[in-house]
Amino acid sequence: MNDDEQLLRGRVYGCDHDVPHPGPLPHRTYAELVGGPLDGLLLDIHGWPAGELDGGVALPTELGQFPGGRALYDPRPGEPRATGPGIACRLHYSADAP
């Protein structure tokens, strides 16, 4: 794991890099991003309606194949989802989009 990957691991996607505690909050719900340019980040999904993640997410990033583009992450069929605070599920990298 390189220094950039180490810096991202366990941080919340979209949280400013200079926030003193960019990690998850105990009362929020997160999806873990697996693979791709955002590997190791947590996506805050607290309050999202059930099924909202079923079609995946397209997350803006400068780190992918297309700077200023989006990294696409999808759930895997049959992978469990927890309810309540903490890490509820995992979303897996599928592609980059302009």
C-alpha cells in the first residue's frame, strides 16, 4: 500500500483532507468502497432509503482514469447489508466514467 492509499483508508468520502477527524462517526451508517481509485474510503449513506444503493453510485473524483470524472461502485448480489450505525455494506469498483 502506497502513502496515498494509506492516507485514504478509513476516511469518509467527501470529507475535507484537513478535517482533524475525517474518520467515521459512531452514529452514522457507511458503505465501504472496495477497489478502484477510492479504495478504503467510506461513503456516508446515513438516512438513504432502502434500495438506494441497488443501482450503484457514481462518485466524482480526481483520482480515476478521467480526472474530474466519476468512479462507479456497485453492490454485489447476495452480499449482506447490516442495518443501523457502522459499516452496513460494501460497494465494489466497476469502472471510471468521464
